[in-house]
Amino acid sequence: MQIYRWIVLALLAGLTMVLLGTAVLAYQSPAIPTPAHDSQLNKGPAWQKEIPPAVDLAIEQTGIAAVTAGQLLSHNFRVPEFSAAHLRLTRNGRIVPFYIQGTGPDTTLYFFAEAITSTLTGPAVYRLSQEPGQAMGVHPAAPTQAGLPEAWHVAHWEANDTFIPDAPGDDHWLGQLLLAPTEWQIPLSDVQANGRAAELTLRLISNNDDPVDPDHHIQLWINGRFLTDVFWDGIQQKTITLPLAAGDLQNGEPNVLTIGVPGDTGAAGEAIYLDWIELRYNGPVETASAQARFQTDADITTVAIDSAQDNLLVFDITDAHQPVLLTDLHFDGRQTHLAAKPQGGEYVALNPQQAIRPSLRAVPQWSQSLLAQGRGAAYVAIVADEPGFIDALAPLLTYRANQGFTPTAVSLTQIYDEFGYGQQDPAAIRAFLAYAAQNWQPAPQFVLLVGDATYDMQAANDDTRNLLPTYLERQPDSSAYAHDGWFVTFDNHHSPAMSIGRFPVKTLTQLDTMVAKTIAYEYALADGVADPWQRQALLVADDEPAFDAISDSLESTLADSGYQIHDLHMSTKENIRFDIISALNKGVGIVNYTGHGDAITWGDEAVFQVQDAAMLGNGDRLPILTAFNCQSGAFSDPGEDSLAENLLWSEKGGIVAAIGPSTRLSNGYSLELVNDFYDQFLNGRNHTLGEALLATQTAAEEEHGEETAVYTLNLLGDPALSLPKP
């Protein structure tokens, strides 16, 4: 690591003050948003005046939410009048109606909020800005008779414990695995049923397929009463809806659903995941402990809500986008009575103190808008908002400026603010880059994502935080995999429009290491001419004839281009682990693995695996790793760091960049990808690693129709990394 730091310091010391000033101006952008103060609200460039001051309200529950004038004032949000004439509430740009009650700092704004259930995006965000908005409609609901103390309720149970990337359908987070034979009892808590008929719905995912037909069989009971047998076949999403008879549900008692998987179909390894359970039942409406959400039908024209307060609020949310406040309710000292819609509807009742309280964040007025005229950069670094990340990236940006690039660093939060309405959504990154491609001069050619990703947007553990998200691409077989290229794929094309790579770093130390490695590698090129070690290649092949053939073909190609080859074939020597480590420690410019494997291991025999990264001591002799085997380019598992990541983070050596797919590939794909990539790598038309990969992806789509290859390949490293001249 010391030699990396020495190289970086020497390079920076040698740059002129002009270059330093140019680089700083090019990439300077606040790492942490700074809230605007009152004196700043109407100042700044013209583009800033088009973006009024705003506060983002983050919501993690569905129901009636509320924010007070005092809370907004604490975030420097001031308006002449707390009303729809001066306030606009939006969700993803759509106007959301609201109701205002009270005076002074306690004035409260109420609205119906819908949480995001997907784990692929962050909490739902509602933006409150200083613009004319929409007041919620008001409708009288005075009852003409005492209300019935009952309504319909929908209870939902869902546990998102397990991520299954190839789960059919659009929900890849599932609950309990039911592995035949088994029987599982599920308590249905907080069901206050009145004994009427009800309806039970389950969603299951079957995750195995067997020649027998059908290969899945489950049995269902409610409170010990047998309901039904259900049979089906294959890997699929299975939704089961069953009527429950009057008396099946107990009032206030634990109601128990039993799911049995007898394992009597003859299928081997019958595996079924529970996705969710829903129960629609009739019961009393009360707000003693929480908001009450209920439904009515034509049989229920008046409703009595058990409430101890005369200031109960009831909202008609039949149309969730246009909720209505109900007035003229009757409170008899114990219950609140209201007239329901004759055709039926959906409602939320609450005491004011039960409103959901969102977390607030003042939306800053960024010093340099990404939408401003005159913006441009050929090299764009999108940086996770971690302390020190932008400063740590500065040496690389300065180095790129010295090479003639126009670099800029952009905060991820700024992208969410200006292109995602404050929502933590990967689509905002794509929207920004599409805008920059059309409007920036120069337009981005290289995009570097700085921060690690997981497929769980909501991961909160320090080791699994989703610092800068990836996109989960769905294949035709319903599997999902990390696809950074999606961010730079526009206009319904499959091939990317820009070269993109990622520094998959979680810590400042990891980022320092990758920056230093990138600069050290290029410094070793000496005006593009490779050092002798950079003209050596290590080729590793698994023990199958197809893999030997692929590796032998690559050996011939590289040798013809002047590379010295070190080939290691498991078919001729089974245990080659120490040979791999020894060759890497001596220093090579290219490492290619061909064979079976996954994100952490080469080969079924584990000839090279994640633990071996600590064995490397090749210093600044850093190779580029290509491994066109299954999942070698995966980096988004929150519970497991990949082999490629550990090699990139190694402070004593390792690699400078890695290219590989994030999903499974066939041997045929592997052969074509190896040939296509190294043709682009060696032909002299591409000067950077990102350009070589981009040309490979374009050729894969245009010449072979290999959409999967385009989707799956990820570059972990700097896409502007220089390639040795042939």
C-alpha cells in the first residue's frame, strides 16, 4: 500500500496549479447536502429560482400521515400561509391532496401515505414545496341511524426473510421455506372476527420441478378444520383463494393457519416458499390502539367506530389518489357514527395522535444543478454520500484531468433530489445519465459508480448497507441479477451507450486502495507502453475439455500479440491453488479464468477462493481479471463479499479491475465472450478497459444476439483505465 501512496503523492506534486484549479472546478460538488436558510431562498442563479425550497417526508407505513408547522419551521421551511394556496405535496411528481387543521405551530397537515413494499427502493418520499397545491375534498357523512359496529377488514402477513433471485414473478423476497414433508402452524394475530364468513388468500412460490406431474401438494387447515388439498406442477407463483365458513374464525382468540406439505407426489426435493397471507373478515371497528382501516359493501350503510375521543378523523380512501375527509360525524360519548357509501368504500379512522409521523429532510439548493445549462463532463463519478468519499476520489479526478478528461463528481443524494423526487430509486441514476447524454457538453463517455451495492435497498447493517444501488435485471426465466449497465442503456436498446464501472467499496480505506491502485497501474504503463510484467498472462482452466479449448484459444490469441503465457489446466494438474497464487505474486498483466464457479470460488474443487486474496503480495504489479464464468462479476449479495471485491480491496496486491457476469452463463456464451472481449482488448481501437467492454457488449448484441451477455457483464474498476498498447 505504501508504494501506491508514494506514486499518488508524486503524481499530484508534479501537476501544475492550473491543472489543479481546473480539476477542482470540474469536480467540486457538495458531498453532504446543506439546507438552505431563509436568506438564501430567493437568491442564486436563475435555475435555482425554478426549484422552490422543499422538505422531503419519508414514509415507511401506509395510513394517514401528519406533519406540523412547527416541525417544518425547525427545518427552515417557511411559507406566508399554511394552506393549499402556498403548499404543494407531491409523490414522484404527482400532486397529493392534503387536509390542514389547527393554528400556529401546532397546525397539522394530514395526507394519505402509501408505503413502498418493494425492497429494491428506499422509503416512500413525499415532497412538500412552496407552490400552490391541492386541498383534500370534504364530504358530509352524517348518519341517519345508529351505525353497525362492524365492517370488513383485510389483514396481511408477510415476512421478507429470503432473497431468491430466480423466484417467478416480481417478488424475489420470500418467507418460510416449506421443505417436504413438513407441517407449519401460523398464528393469525389481532383478528377480531364476528363469526361471519371470510376469505383466505395465500401466495406461494414453488421452487423445484420434477418429471412427475403434479409435483406439488399442500393441505390447509384453519383452527384445526381441514379446508382443502391443492395440487400443481413446476416452478411457479401459486395464488390460492379460499372461502371460510361462518364460525371458522374466532373473535379475540389465536386463529391458527396450518400448512402441510405431505411430500407424497413422488417429486424429489419438493420446496415451497410462503410469500404472504391475506385474510378478509368482518369485525368491529375500533381505534383504541392504532389507526383503523376498513371496508364497507352494500350491506353496510352506516358504521359505528369505537372511539374514546370526539375529535376522531375519518377519511374516505376508496380512491387512494383522491382521499376525502368525512365531516358531520355523530359522537355519542363512546362511538363515532358515520354514513358509508351505498355502493361500498374503503376508509381510515384515527385519533389525531395516531397519525404516522414521517422523518423530515430539508431539500438543499445545490450549488451546481445537474440541470443547469453549460454543464458537461466526459468522465462522471457518481459518489455515495459517505464521509470522505469525494475527498478520497480527488487524486483520481485530478489525474484524469491531467490526461485531458473533463471530470466531475456528483453526489448520489443530488441525483435523487433532482431526478428522483427525493426517492432512493435506481431509476433516478438512469434518468440523470440519460439527461446528461442529451444535454451536457461534453456528454459523459465514462461513468464511475463509487460505493458498494446490495440487492436489498433497505439493508441497515454497517456491513450490508446499500451505499449506491445497482439495478436488478430480470431474465426471461424470472431470475434477477445485478446489472450496472442498465444505468447507461437508453431508448430500449440492450447495449450500453457509455462505458460504466464501479468501485464496490464500503469504507474509506477500500476507496483509498482502489484509487491508488488505478493510478499506480497507469503510472506503470509509461506513456502507454506496458512494463514487461504487464505483457504476461495467467490463464486458468477448469477440468473439462470445453474449458481447455477456450483457454487454449485465448492462449494462441495472446501469444500472437506478444504476451508471455502461464497456463494452468486442472485437467493436467488437479491442485493448482498454490501455482495460481505464486504466478500472481510474481506479477502478470492479465488473469483469465475459464470454468465452473460462483461469486467466491473458482471450480468445484475451490482451486482459488475468497480467502486466498489475503495470500497475495504482488504489490503494484496489478492484473486485470476476466472470468466469464457464472457469477464472477456478482457484487450485490449483502451477506457475502465476492472474490473479485476482496482482490480489489487487497492492500498488499490483488487486482486493479475485474470483468465478469453477475449470473449464470453457458459454455457457449463463455467462449464467445472470451473471444469477443480479447479481440476488442488487443485490436488497438479501444484505449480503455471500459471501451473494450462496451465494444464487446455491442458486438454481442448486434452479431450474436446475446442479450444475456450484454445484461450480465459488470466492470468492477475504473472504466477509463488505460490499456497497454499492442
